[in-house]
Amino acid sequence: MSALPEVAGGRAARRARLREQLFDVLQHNADGDRLPAERALAERLGVARETLRSCLAELEREGLLKRRQGSGTYVLGQPLSKRFRLVSFSEDMKSRGLTPSSRILSVRMVPANAKLAQKLKVAPGAALHEVRRLRLADNAPMALETVCLVSERMPGFVPEVLAERSLYEVLENRYGITLKSAQQRIEATVLEAEEAAVLEVAPFSPALLVTREVADDDGVPIEYGKTLYRADRYRFEIQVSRPPRQRGSRA
């Protein structure tokens, strides 16, 4: 009786591994490139053609591939791999050879509620700048970003400047704030109708929600933000290492 869950789990693990392998293939191809024939690709990845075909169909439904009868399988839009480094969206896109841009969706001054006051280490009710932006790369929508900044720490700040400039550039160059660390959390979610429309995907499409708390070199919280990334255009890569084995451990 216990063998069935193990078999199912093994199958799921192999499928997940195949998706990762296919993502790596996509990363090395530009939009419009044709992938190798199914037989060659299956042999290269060491899987059965039926398994490969099923996974390709799944990626096609996610908008990453287009299969054309009698012609082949073509790349539509490859997901960008984002490593965990404290860089702005603009810096990240430029490092990939893409042109970043932003569209400001809303700007307002809001009082810090209990949660934001705790995150930003201010008194409840303190004035915060809330800026909501659509982030684009080569004019293609990539993410919806909402950031909260303490007004008192940024005198004379005009949020509309973020339509043309990176937030981190403004913090460092105008206010002399050196950003040092960030705590980020990632969770899977789906896009509501309004969010999906802005990002130009179908309602309830999968997305990655990243919550971010950024501090300066004195440990003072500078930014609290939430970003919704299109799941068909983004994936996050985390490098981990195994801790040194303790002496005498036989585990």
C-alpha cells in the first residue's frame, strides 16, 4: 500500500525536473526560435516522447511555447531567472540587455497602519508615500509594484520622478542612503481581473508575489514593498549550500 504514494511522488519529481530542464532550454533561445525536434529533444533530456509532449503542451498553455502543425515548436517568451541580489528592477533588466521603463499607476500619501508602522519602525499614523507602478522591459509588462516609503526620511521627495528613474538611484544619489540588506518572501498567487488586465494576461493567471523589506547600512528600514511578477516571465533562483558536517555525526 505504501508503494503507490512513493511512485506518484517520484513521477511528480521527474516531471518537475523535466520542467526545469525545459526552462533551461528556453533560457538559451530567443523569442521566435524553433526548438529541436521532439525526438531529438527527448533523447537529449533522457525522457519518453509522450512525457516530453505532455510537458510541452503544459508550457504552451502557459504561453511560453507555440506548436505549429508540420513546422515545429517555437519559443514565445522565455521566463527571466532572477537571483537574490539587492538590485533595482531597472538594474536587473539592464544587466540582461533589456530596456526598463515604468508607468506610474497611482501616487498617494497614506498614514502608516499598525503593520506598516512595525515594518518601517515609525509611529502609527506616520505619513508614508505609496507609489504603485507597472514595470516593463522592452515595453512588455513584467510586474506590478507597490512601495511604501517614510515621508520624513525623504524630504522634498516627488514620487512622479519614479516614472523615469530608479527608486534606488534616487535614494542613493539624492538622499545619500546606502542600501545594504533586504528580507524577501515569495509566495504563489493568482491575479485578480484588474491586475491581469494591467499585466496583459488572462484573469486568474498565476503570479509570484514578492514582499520586500529593505534597510540601509545602519539597519534603518527604508522601503516596504510588494511586487506581483508574471509567472510566465519570471522565476527565482536560490543558491543554497550544505552546512559543514559535525564531527562524530553519523546521520
